[in-house]
Amino acid sequence: MSTFTTTVRHGEDDVVIVELHGYLDAHTASEFERELRTIIQAGALRIIVDFSDLEYISSAGLGVFMVFIEDVRRDRGDILLASMRENVFSVFDLLGFQVLFTITTTVDQAQQEFRSRQ
């Protein structure tokens, strides 16, 4: 069974940072979906997902982002993606997600992106 955990912390300016750890695949995507739903239902609209400790993502993991992005953007928020390893980025790139999502090199750059939108 795949190992997957999340850590949630608060950044500057009402930004919620969700750190992903391990393997986000068909076995663990529902866990991440529940976590993200809880964060959004609590009122978070400015979310950064930190991929620096994510070792693998499958198409099921990618699908979780599509579940929420329209709702968050409709409420004038966004989900920014940061600090991807090359193998994880290649999956996003292959499926064209870099057109749909802002992907930054670091969490700090993602926070700066949110600041520039104010």
C-alpha cells in the first residue's frame, strides 16, 4: 500500500499551504480529496500545494485538483502548485496542466504570486 500524508500550515495573507508527502495515486487520492475539501469548506480560497516531498503522482492524484479548481476560482481564489520534483512536473506537463494552473519553483514564489494579485 502507498504511503501518503499531508501537512497543512498557514502562510502569509490568509494563504493555506498544503504539503504533500509520499505517493499520491489511486489508493491515496481520496484521502487528499477529503483533506482539500475540508480546507476549502473552512473558507480557504488562497491555497498553495507544496510538492517538494511528493515522490509520485498518478492521473488519479491529478484529478483531485480538477475537482476543486473551478469552485475556488469562482469564489475569487486559486490553487497554486509549487516545488515539484522533475518526475512529478513531467506528469503535469505531459497532460497540459501547466496551462490550467500556476506552477512555481518555490512556495515563496507562489506566495509572491498571491501578493501580486491583491
